[in-house]
Amino acid sequence: MFDEIHEECGVFGAYNIKDASSITYYGLHTLQHRGQEASGIAVSDHGHIHVKKGKGLTIDVFTKEKLEQMKGNMAIGHVRYSTAGGQENANIQPIVARGSKREIAIVHNGQIVNEKELRVELEEAGCIFQGTSDSEIVLHMIQKEEGSLCEKVMSTAKKLVGAFSILVMSENEMYAIRDQKGLRPLSYTKMQDGYVIGSETCAFEVLGLYSHTDVLPGQIIQFKDGIVRKMIYDEQASNHMCAMEYIYFARPDSVIENINVHNFRKETGRLLAQNDDVKADIVIGVPDSSLSAAIGYAEQSEIPFETGLVKNRFVGRTFIQPTQSQRDRGVRMKLSAIPHVVSGKSVVMIDDSIVRGTTSRRIVRLLKEAGASEVHVRIASPIITSPCFYGVDTSTKEELIGARMSKEEICRYIEADSLEFMNIAQLSKAANEQGLCTACFDGNYCTDLFSYAKVLE
Ligand code: SF4
């Protein structure tokens, strides 16, 4: 789908580790694919929490000098894509509250669907908000609850509904919290005398750490006094990992719920190729997220895999360019077809999904202009028919081509010679029948949607 859909955020934390802010910087840099709009790190020196954050990539926000000033052995960080809560500076994370008893910093990946109800409650209780993000709501709730920090975190988590992988840090403690449905990934692993926690395991591997433990749905992990304590705050928790994490967002070298993302994608390609009798000369993938599925399709179909499209990695993202003509130019600048590979060939083009359909049409045109005789599009996910309310910018229902058109109509619209999608049963098979959220494909949301339900009416 090439830039039509966006993950909201990535989080990373380092507990009881020398140079925690530098370690967090490396972690965030590895998670940069999850958000490129803003980046921030909060570090604790056991007296105070110090924060640096700003708009831009992690490498732009932090210099060596800035990191050297951020001393302490505990840190949390965040990379952000800014749809949730808007682009205000006040929404850039970590967000810090400085109370008379303690300071607390928070980073959050996901979206709380009962945020409006919680915000009204907090405002009626006298809380004043600086920004519009749901992360600030969580921070206020933690402050307002009774008891120890652990008890406050526990009772706050019980009141939240939606998608959240959250890290909370006080001057001396850290908490990793995952929502009751396990919608967003969150794992941790041992490093030196401490631990690192992150949205994806690729952020551990860059530090030379090759094993990890998942924070389970409905679980809180407390890091305190050098000890890790696991706590369940919801006994009814169940597994609904966002299918899009596997299909598109996560890096292929990450492992989610014990499944390597590259292997998942390869399997979707294999499943797509089964029972597909299309006659073609080559299989190509739309770089980068569709290459694994294209390899799987090629292996299963025994049609040769080729590199027919090349991505220019150093061009700005198309979505920040507002007009349609700018978007058109954007795709051309970002993606090129290789005439020497596709000319005169019948091509199977694998893409991970179709959102608005405009990008797919441009890519099909690129291939035909480069001389492809036929372009058969195969999509390594089901048709997207419903918006996401769990922290992913999938456009509104009106913009989703799958909500408006049949498969045949989409095929004509994108000017392909044929078009096929996966079905949800195949998707589940690729995930070893582990629970998945598939709401954007089938409209079955795994939580109450509160005020967001109105969008679907
Ligand atoms: S609705 Fe789609 S994008 Fe949103 S969490 Fe579910 S599977 Fe992921």
C-alpha cells in the first residue's frame, strides 16, 4: 500500500542500565519506522526526570552532546506519527507530570477508545490538560488514583479501554503495561544488570540481545529495586494482536507472539499462491513491506521472483504533501519500475494491502509504462473495509476503496488485469491460529468503541 497507512508510535525503555538515554536512542532509532514525526527521551537521575523531545527523526532531535547531558540509568523514549491528538508540541512524548511527591513520565503506543469519557471525568475533577493526546489522560489518571505508584498504575490500567502499550517511569521505578486485548506488541529482555523494553524485538537485536519475553495482554511488569515483578490486572484478557503489525508495520526481523514477521509475510504469499492459476512470467513485490510475501508467492507458484520495482529511500513521505498532484509526483519520486525486468512480461505484483486504491493504480501504471504486458495484482491481506480506532491511521470509511467497491470494481479502478485478496481464514493460518484483530477487514472490533462507534453509523 506504500505510504497509505500509518502506525502511530513506538516505545522503548531502559531500566537499571548505564547510559540509559543512549541505549534508548539506539532503540528508538531502530523503531523509527513506527513514527517519524517526533521523538523524545525522558531520563531519571533518581532525583529528577529530565526530558528532551522535538519534531523530526530521532537522529535529528538528539545530538551526542544532548545525550551526554541526559545522565541516569533509567530512561523511556518515544517515536511518533502525529495523527492521534494532532501535531501540537504538547502532544510529543514522553509527557511528564511533576507532583509534590513524585515525578512521572509516560510514553504510549496505541489509542484509548474511552478517552473522551475519561477526559470529561478528569476535567470535572479539576484536571487541566496541556495537549489533546490520550497519553496525557493516562498520566492524569495515574496521579489521581490512590495508593502506591504500583497501585495507581494497576487501577488506571483497569479503567482504560482500547489499544495501549505504555511505559511509566518515576524517579526510581518503571512499569510496562499492555492492554487487555494485546492489540499492540510490547516485549522486554535482560541487558547487563537491567532490562530493556520495546515495541518490537528488532530494537533488542541492535543491542546484541537475541531473546525476549512478551508483556502479556492484561499484564503489568514492574521494574523496581533491580527486580522484575509480573502482575495481571485483567484475568479476562485475550489475544487480539493487530493483524497489520504482521502485514505492514513491524520490521521483518521482529518477532511478534513468537512469529517472525518475515516468515509470517512469506506464508501469506504462499497461501495466496495456493489455488491461484494465473499464468505469469515473474513475481515482484512492492518494496519494502511486500517483498517477503512476494518471495513466498514465488516459491509456492514456482514463478521466478524478480526485482521489478525500486524504492528511493531518501524522498519525503507522500502523505505530508496535501494536493493530489503532489501525491502523484511523490509516488513517482519514491518508486521506479525497471523496464529491463518487466518489459514484455506478464507480472504478478504482490502488495500488502489496498487502502484508497490510488497508489495501487499508480504502481500498475508505472509497470505498464515500463512495458509490462499484464499486471496481476495479489494482495497479501483481506480487503480493508472498516476504519481502525486502535491507533492506526487507515483513513475514513469513505476513503477506503474496499468499503465502496467490489473486488471486480477495484480491479478495474486500479487498471489491473486481475486482482485477488487473502481471506481472513488464511490470515489466521499465517498467524498459527493465534488471536488477531481483523476489525479493519471484517468490522469485528474486539472492544466497545464508546464515542467512536458514531463514526460507523
Ligand atoms: S482494526 Fe486493523 S489496523 Fe486497527 S488494530 Fe485492528 S487489525 Fe490493526
